[in-house]
Amino acid sequence: MGLIDQKLLPTAADVDGAAARLKGVAVRTPLINAPVLDERLGARVFLKAEILQRTGSFKFRGAYNRVSQIPADKRSAGVVAYSSGNHAQGVAAAAKLLGMRATIVMPNDAPKAKIARTRGYGAEVVLYDRAGGEDRVSIADRLVKEHGATMVPPFDDPMIIAGQGTIGIEIAEDLDRLGLKPDIVVVGVSGGGLAAGISLGIKSRAPAARLFTAEPEDFDDTLRSFLRGERVANDKATGTICDALMSNTPGEWTFPINKELIGQGISASDEEVGAAVRYAFMELKLVVEPGGAIGLAALLAGKLDNVVDIRGKTVVAILSGGNVDVEMFAKLIAG
């Protein structure tokens, strides 16, 4: 695919439409404020707890918004998706709710809990070896042709982006009820669907808000793409505890939105992410997977200090998922 026609990109109106579609289906997750975190960072800090979303991550929102719009005459052929785990579960759960078959292509080194839960929603799981260079998109394309199914990509789709954007609407509305506006919003990014959606939802209601993407070190393709003004790729396919944040390059649909509405990013090391997972559990009593803790990790590590003064500001970070293997979680919280 070449350059995306700007007129085809999703808008705030598409996010509003997704919110209506998801009402009563997706969980309206809480926006949590913890005094201990406020004191540590010198700001009013809120955490959007997508760890409490259906399937344990934000991915259900975009998946349901996309799958629910498949025409009735195409539903019998089912859906195909590729994912390291959270999108897999989101698509599997959405398909089950809508009475559709789902086939999910997943890496064989994905967390066992994510593979098991995807199968638990009734999906067929096809494993591939990403470390060995197998291409998940090619595998998924083949399955689509074999079954006549509909592809549901993890992030690079207008309806997926719009579904994730409902998080931004909820953040703005919940803060408004407190008489607040978001000054700074930190969003974890891989392919960029969550960031693109949230930026549309937030900016339509709080245009002065500044958004930042957060990524693992050595997997900061979005940050480097911002600096270059064009999409660049990571050198590595694996090698971070943030298994949900290893997409190779920003999406064709997501990057134009993120470049325009965000345009700035930060990163955190695996050690800093592990510390954030531990902090969330010990201090906030929350279970967060490494990829879901990247925004919190960047805040706790002071990664914004050289970019913006957060003191006295209203700051939001997204806890995007809580699907972590027991063994990994035990290791991280032990320190």
C-alpha cells in the first residue's frame, strides 16, 4: 500500500461512532488516582486501567468495533488476525460474542497465558516462529484466502483505531467531571493504533493536551520515525520483556495521525519497566503486564523531565494490559 489518502483517515466522529457501538459491550474502565503517585511525581496523576477491560487489555475495543461491522453475508467465513496476544484475545472474544469463527496467528514465544486464553475464547491458534524469520502477515493472508475470511489487523485499520479512541473519550469525560483537563497524556505504542485513537479522542475534547508515546528502548521506531518525519523500522524482532510492543514499524494508517497529533515520544528500559510493574503491584495493588506499564515506567523514571515540566499538571498514563505470565510476574515483583 502506498501513502494513505488523508481523507480516508479516521476522525473524532469515527471515535464517537465507536463509543456508541461499544456502549454496554466494552467495560468503561476506571481512571485511578493514587496519592502516593501524586506525591512521588509532584503532579495529579491518573492511570487509565485497561487492565480491567474485557480480555485484560484495551485491544477488545478496537477488535469489537471492527468485527461488529463485518457485513452479515461475510460473517459465516469468520475472521483471521495476527497478534502476540492481546489483540488475539480481543478478536477471539469479539468473534465469540458475534457468533463467528476466529483463527489467530500467534508467535510460538508469546506468553503461554495469552495463547491459552485465546484458545479459551474458542479461537483456532496457528503458531509461527518469529525468531526464525517467519512472516505472520503472509501466514494470515494465506488463511484469509483459504477460508474467505475477513482480516482483522492489530492496529492499521480505521475501525480498529476508532475503537481504541474510545479510551480518550472516557479520559476526557471523567476528568471533566472532576473539573480537570488533561495536560499530559502518555500512551504506550507499538504499531500505533492505541496512540492514534486516543489522540483523536483526547484532542477533540481537550485540544491543549500534550501527548507522548512511550516505547521500550531499542524498539523505539515511533520515536525515531517522529524525528525522521517518516516511518522507520526496528533492527530487532525480539529482545524486550514488553512482548506486546514489538511491532517492526509504525502503521501506514496510524503514523500520519500520530505524527500530526502527538509527534513526540520517550522510551524506557526493561529494567525501568520491571520497576514499574513492581511499583504498580506493591504501591497501587494493580497487576500490569510489562508492555502495559511502559507509560508508567517512563513517568517513574523521569523520562519527561527534559521535555516538559509535569509538576502541578494533570497527567494521565494508560495501563494498557494486564495479561502477564505468572512466572514473569513473580520474577518482576521480586525485584
